Amino acid sequence: MSLVDVALPVLLFLGATLYTSVGHAGASAYLAAMALFGLAPEVMRPTALVLNVIVASLSVTRFARAGLIDGKLLLALVAGSAPLAFLGGGLSLPGHWYRPLVGLILLAAGIRLLWPGRPPAATAEEAKRPALPVAAGAGAAVGFLSGLTGTGGGIFLSPIMIFGRWVDVRRASGTAVSFILINSAAALLGNWKSVGALPSALPIYAGAVIAGALVGTRLGIKTFAAPMILKALGVVLLIAAGKLLLS
């Protein structure tokens, strides 16, 4: 048994735990973990998307039961994102473009999570949904980028919703993970041929992220303060971005 057989599932578990606690499915963390062990880009993207669908499906169920999904906002976002995620998923970037692009995405996301900004809405009453064209436009931009890179888009959508005060922090988590599920499924459909590159160890990876999601969603709904987790994720993303950009 090699180091990657043990260490990668552990990193996937930790990534799923942290990300699901704030309503993300963890694709950025999965990409970073796979990059650390030198997996090929053609393996990384479909694997991250499949793990995203698995984790997001579990997370959506738990957030929905807690009443933490803004259905109207979700529909507006998905109206723009799903077609563009499908389109982005059908495009393929060569490795020498893919790694720097994902690295820059992680860098931007990490900086945004750590950057002080406008206080988020503390309650649903303080929040204000955006106009339909604004929400659909934001969804379209995030959808295309997520399909192209193999991320679910939550790492971008959550800051937009939180700092734009579209929803309160808890509902931002539930809405984001629902968006991620639809986006990731659309991206996979857009590049269905890529599933042939899935690794043989996928069942092990799936088990690791499911376990992480069970822990993370409970922490996110019941225990953790979202701002603290967002800052921790920002640090993780900056480290991962550095690895990708310097490799």
C-alpha cells in the first residue's frame, strides 16, 4: 500500500468535513488534494465532480430538513448556471492551462474569503434577494467557470450571497450546496465521456467524503460559526493555490 492510498482518502475526508460545514461540496479541496499527489488533470476533473455530486446530495438532504434552502433564489441562480455548466463541462483544457487556471481560481477564492468585507445578514429578515437578471447572471458566470474547471461553484457563490446580503449565513450554506449539486451534475453531463478516466480507487474516495459530509453538515447546522470556517478555508485554498501555481 502506497502513501497516496492512505493519505489521499484522509485529505478528502478532511476537505469534505470542512467544506460541508459551510455548505460547500468540497471540489476545490478534492482538486487540491489530488494535485498534491500528482493525479492527471483528465482524472482530477471528473473525480472531483463525481465526489461533489455524492457529497452535495447528502448535504442537500440535511440542509433541506433543517429548512435552510432559499428555493426562490436557488431557481434564479440555476436558471443561469445549468446551461453554462453543461457548456463548460464539454470543454477541455490541456494540463499546462488547467493547473494554472485552477490555481488562480483557488487563489482568488482564498483571498476573498480572508478579505474583510461588509457584515453578512444575521437573519433572513435582514437579507434581500437580488433581482432575477442579477441572480441569473451571477449563476451563469459561476456555472460556466465551475463546468470548465471541475468545481461546483460554491466557493464563488457563497461569498457573493453572503457579502451581497442576499440571504443569511445559514441559508447561504443550504442554497449554495443545492446549487453545487445541480451544477456538478450538469457539468458531468456536458462531458460524460470523461467518466472513463475515473480512478479504480473511486469507491474508497467516495466513502471518505461521505464520512466527512456526515460530520461536516452536522457541525455546520448545529455547531460551527460560519465566519471562522470561511477564514480557515481561505488559508487552505491559498496553500493549495501556491502548490498548483508553483508546480
